[in-house]
Amino acid sequence: MTADPNPSASPFRWPVRVYWEDTDAGGVVYHASYLRFMERARSEWLRGQGMDQSAFKAATGLAFLVRAMQIDFLRAALLDDELTVTVEVKERRAASILFAQTISRADGTELIRAQVRVACVDVHRMAPVRIPDGLIPGLTP
């Protein structure tokens, strides 16, 4: 799957299937698994924008780290469910990006609604820094 080249376009979608490792003993997705699903979708969104996070970190000493997260758990996902995780930029500040994310079943049932703020951080100083201009095409503060 590839990202829309325009970061402000309709939400980016990333498919996920629920495996045993994602669930508790009852076959219900464990709450922390949703965080992994959303992280993967944001990483794939960045990759679709032409950003290789490993190369970016090696070249600049910068990385995106989660600063804040608000999650509404609406319904549970189950073993073998086919899910879609969305990523949409809601706000871009000098040193952070606010994403709206959802996780839904293939039938459209919304399971998770989240707001995730990621900060651009100098990993050596663990301090926020300005997002380099032009890093993500079409995304300006």
C-alpha cells in the first residue's frame, strides 16, 4: 500500500490483521496492540511521503517521538479481524504534528478513535527541535 503524495488529502489507510500475539487469552485485542497498529500506520504514512526514518535519524540525529496521545476505545477487535488504520494530519506546529487516527473493521465499524501528537526530537539531547523545512512535502507549519 502506498500513501497519497499529498499529506493533507483524505486519510491514509493501512491494513492490519489481528494475530494471536495481538490478543489476550480470550481472543480480544490487548489494548497496547492498538498502539502498535497506529505506530505502524504512521510509519508507513511517513515512508509514503518519501521519508526513511532510519536514514533521517542517522543523518540528522532527529526522530519523531510520541508526545501525547488520547484514545477512545469504542469497540473491541477480535482474533483474525481485518482492520484498517487511518492517519490524517490535523495540525503541524514548528516541532510537532498532531495526527487523527482511527482503527476500523473491514465492515466499517469504528473501534478506536485517537489523537496522537508526535514531536521532532534531538535524540542525543532528548529535546524538541524544529521540524526541518521540506521534510514532508506539502506539510508546513
